[in-house]
Amino acid sequence: MEFTAKGIPLTLRPAFQEYVLESLDPDEHEFSIMERTLAYGQREELRWLFRQYGAASIADWVRDVGWRLLPRRRLVFWKTYFDLSELPQRGGVWPH
């Protein structure tokens, strides 16, 4: 796997179409990197994410904000993976 100068896998480029991947910094852009990698990352990219931030930090992100932002299918996976049964339920169709 190839990486940017700051250590982000180049294979994540499709998940960051509105960014210049080489300008992202793993420390400065942790929120966006977690969001996009958890939502769209493949195995190697997810392994990198866990090495970069640690399981506890990722679980905290899913618990705090990820439950609102991740695609439903990925949310169910991460909710099960981290045993986060206490997450709030998202609403269905927008009521307006």
C-alpha cells in the first residue's frame, strides 16, 4: 500500500473527492479521516485507521457522532463490532 507524505493510504482518494488527499494531516483532520474510512474503507485501510488512532478512539467517535453520520449499513457493523448497543436510534424518513 502506498501512502501520502503524511501517511494516509492513497487508496482512500475516492473517499475524499472534494479534498486534496496530500494536504490532509492525520492529526488535524482526524474527524473527516475517521468518518470517510469507517464509511468507505476496505480492510487494509481500516487496519491502517486502527493503527493510526486506536480502537478506543474510534469507538468513542462512533458513539459520539458516528451514529448520525455513517451510512446505515456501516453503522450497524460498527455498532456490533464495538458492542455499542446503547446508541440512540436514528429516525426514519424525514417527517416534513
